Amino acid sequence: MKNIKNRIFLAMITLVTLSLSSCYDTEKDFQTELVTYPEITVTSFSPQAALSGEYITIEGNHFGDFKEAAKIYFNGIFAEHIVSYSNTQITVAVPAKATTGKIQVDVWGDVKETTDTFTFIPGAKVDYYLPSIASAGENITIVGDNFGTDSNAITISFNGGAHAEIISITNTEIVVSVPFAGRTGPITLTKGVQVLVGPEFSYPIGRLKFLFDTDNDFETIESFNNPGSTGMSVSGGSLTGTFDSLDGYFGFQTPTGKELTVSSEFPLLAIKLDHLPASRFGFYFAGGWYANNKTGFEHVPNPEINDQGVYYFDLSTSGSGFGSSAVQPFANGATTYTDTKRLIFLLGDAGNTSLSVDWIISFKSVEDLKNFIE
């Protein structure tokens, strides 16, 4: 009996010993080495002066290849956008609220600061225009700050994408010529990486202008056409359609609350066509109508203009072109006319005749129209 107890005791000691040995072996299996990174160095950066959004490249060593470990600060302002990253070079975008001062590089908590000072260049800003309403071809002054003096470094575009010619430039003022193809809306100034959208600029109320320069865009007016037409479309810089009746028409109907307004300052309503319809050509303007047959041209009297496919109607005179139900826009000394929701051009032509319209614009005078064509 005593021998049996001794054997049990020895067996228990053996099990404990084996268990301790197994734990020791497991600890040996999970032993790891402490990884240390070499101290980073920052040797230089360029350029040493920049605008918000421009790129700065920092040279040095031991940055590693894990950019998420790095934080860059411009005089204490965190830079959110690291453009590229390597062991020896970091390219970063200057943050919007950066200020002049040293650049700090933090990699895994190892922080180094540049020896040289980074100079923050304040960005351009647009305050207002003088005047804020002007016609195409007139000059306006864009007033602001930090424009610089290099006109080649700046692009000015009016609403609709029309670029303006820069007449003169100083650090606080830019004089531009108002482009014809622009529309009422904000002016955009682009300088390097800066894109500044300024306040709204207005073209004069009362000048009709349909340029058809953007595909599928009827110039903010709801286009419509007669039931006999196969439809109108805008593409390739023209309004096009095909009519299958002798008396076709096409036109524009304004959205509710946005009636067309015409001004006596722009009394010539001109249209550029690919050809003159064979028998009838005229238009409805609100409740009245204004028409010319092919042989009359009482209100399209200039062969020099007609030869270029441009025809116009003079809204400042009644003439025989107005029908008995005509509404004369500038009767009794009126200078503007707003009571219109429709502008409908009449066509008289053979069946299945296609028509292409490059633009419909009102002008100040025949001379103004000639200058535009030229």
C-alpha cells in the first residue's frame, strides 16, 4: 500500500514538472524583439514660399515608407494632404490656414523642425466689381487683393465659361473687357491652384441672347416647336430641327415668372440661319407678330449682313411688318417691354426642310451687329 502511494506521488511530481517545462517552452516561442527606428533628419524644403494649396517638398532621411505615421505642421497648423511619401522625401499641400513660420515633421512621435522659415503667401481675394452691371465690350474693374501683376498667371471667366480679356492688372485691381458670350452670374478668377468665385455680375436686362454654345442647352428657356416638326435640338453650336409642313415654326417659352424682357437699347433682333426659308419668315413676339415674306425684307435691308446668313427685325419701328394684333414694344416712349412669354419664329418652306440656327441676339444698332459678325 505504501508503494502505491509513493508511485502516485512520483507521478504527480512528474506531471507538474512537464507542465512547467511546457509553459517555459511556450514563453520562448512568443519572445519578440523591440523594433527601433533611426532618428529622422530634415535637411531642406522647397519652395520656401507658397500659397495655400501649393505643394512643398521636404527633404531628409529615415522617414520610412508608412505615410500614415507622419504628421506635418506649418507653424503649428496641421497639413491634411500628403501628396507623396518616401524614406527621404515628403511632398505636402500647404494648408489653407497656414502662417509664416517653421515646418514641423513628426514621424512616430519623433519631431524635427526645419532650420529655415517657410513664408506663407496670402491668396488672392475678390471684393467687388466697378461697375457690377455692364454690356459686352465694356470694361469693368475687379477689386480685391493679392492678384500680383502678371496677367498671364490669371484667368478671368464669366458665368457660362466665357474668358475675359485682361486690359490691365495691379495687385489690387484687374480691368477686363466684358465678354459677349458670358451670362449674368458670378465671375471666376483662377490663379494657380486658387479658384475664386466672386459675387454676381449682371449683363443689362433686356438684351436677348441665345448662343446655343452648349449641347442640349436651350439657354435657360423652355424650347418648343410645332407638332409637325420632328423636334429641335442643340448640338455643335447650333439649334437644329426638321419640319414636315409648309408652315413650320419653332420658338421659346419662358418658365413661369421669368418673362422675357427687351430693351429699347437693343432694338435689332437678329438671327443667323444656314438658309433663308423659301416663302415665309417672321416671328411672334408676345401677343403681336412681326413678319416678312421672302421678297420684301422691309426690316432686313442690309445685303452685306444677309450674305452672311444674318437677318434682323427692327423693333423700334412699326412698319408694315407688324400685323393688326401687334404689340409694339416701345410705343409711347417706353424703354423696356416685359409682357412676353413667347418668342416664336415663323417659317414658310418646302416639306422636310431642315433648319439650323447659330444664334439669336438683339443689338444696339446695325453697326453693333456688323462689329459682332466681324
